[in-house]
Amino acid sequence: MEQKIPTMAAMAAEGKEPEILFWVGCAGSFDERAQKITRDICKILQHVGMSYAVLGTEESCTGDPAKRAGNEFLFQMQAMTNIEVLNGYNIKKIVTGCPHCFNTIANEYPGLGGKYEVIHHTQLIQGLINEGKLKAEGGESFKGRRITFHDPCYLGRGNNIYEAPRAALEILDTELVEMKRCKSNGLCCGAGGAQMFKEPEPGKKDINMERMIDVLEAKAQIVASACPFCMTMMSDGVKHMDKDQEIKVLDIAEITVRANGL
């Protein structure tokens, strides 16, 4: 049975401070597919006995979409509101399930008075594996399968995090294969450039379809993701390119939960 997810307000009322704040993010809160990833990150935190909490209704958008769209004023309004809440709870360490949230809180908030230790959930998982708290040795659902990892732009090129997600996959009883465009040469799925919200330019094919060609060439049976927006784009690409739906798209957290039988 899943445990109730604690909120910062409830913990503060009891005079407690969690070891880590889980920043859920807009996609992780409202997108039905991403909500599954949110629940699995919570399962991992609960499994290892880590004291954590979420902001719940006190969490709002980091301001990343506003900033990338050029609305600096709106971004700073959203950021300052969040920083006030975070500092009010004396937050020191934050884990995110979204590279966009990760990048904004880690790199944009310090200049506005919000300095925190921010880690992506793949870094958390890698650390827990290294500590022996997670033994993601695989399971029948992954044994012998070919898995490839799609590098999210804001995780890879944006913050040079390439090895943590791969380390979480290498421990599995699977074959980890790389696409021809990977790591610093990875191909954006399109979501970070707003392609998730608009039609492709005239004469251009959908960028996620192009990325799926890389997946098919790698003969991968599972595409591992670490970003809710990449998840949407890659899943849509599979629907169009893999008519039999044999290729599965899963987040690193989902793979870790299944491999540990949580």
C-alpha cells in the first residue's frame, strides 16, 4: 500500500524538517502520464526511508516556460514567489523529476536569492544504487532487452549530466545501446523548443519522428527517458512509427521501481 505523501506545511506544523524536498513540477502534477513517474519517485524515496516532503498547493510553475518565451518579468514574479516559499521552509536540498525545473532552480534561482542543492532524480537513483540502497538488478520484464537512453537537452547539454541515468540502467540485466546521436551530440526531441505545443514548420517533418528513426536504427526495445516532456514526444513518436507498439517508453524512475519490485 502506498504511503501518504507528506507536505511541507504538515511537517512544519509538527516542527519537522525533511531531508529533501521533492519538487513535483507542472507536468508531474497535472499530466496523467507524468503523474505515474511522480508516484514512482515517491515510492523510491519511501523504499529507502528518506525523509521527504512536497509543497503541494504551495508549489507553482518555476517560470521556465515564461523565461524561454522571453517574458522575463513573469519569470521573475513566479520565481520570487517560489523562492519566498522555499526559504520560508528553510529548504536546503531539492530533487526534481524534470530537467527544466532542475535547470531553472539550480541555475536561475541563485541570482534571485534562492540557493539550494538541487539534484535530478536520476542522480538520486544513481547515488542510492552506489550506497547499496537500491539493487536494480532487473527482472523478467527487462532481462535481455535492448534499452537506449534519450538525453534530455536540459539534463545533458544544459547541465552535463550524462552518466547518472546510464549508471541506473547499466546495473540491469539488459543490453544498453546508444543511438548514433547521443550525449553531447544528442538530438532534441523537440519539446524543449516548444514543438510539443505547435505544428512543425512548413516543409519540416516532426522532430520526434526523426528521433524515432535513431531509436529504430539502434534496434532498441525500450526507450528510457528522464524528462516528462521527452516522455510525451517519444511516446507520440512510437505511436506513429511503431504500429505494433512493441517499443516501450519508460522513465528511469519507472524502470528502477519495476526492477526493485516496488
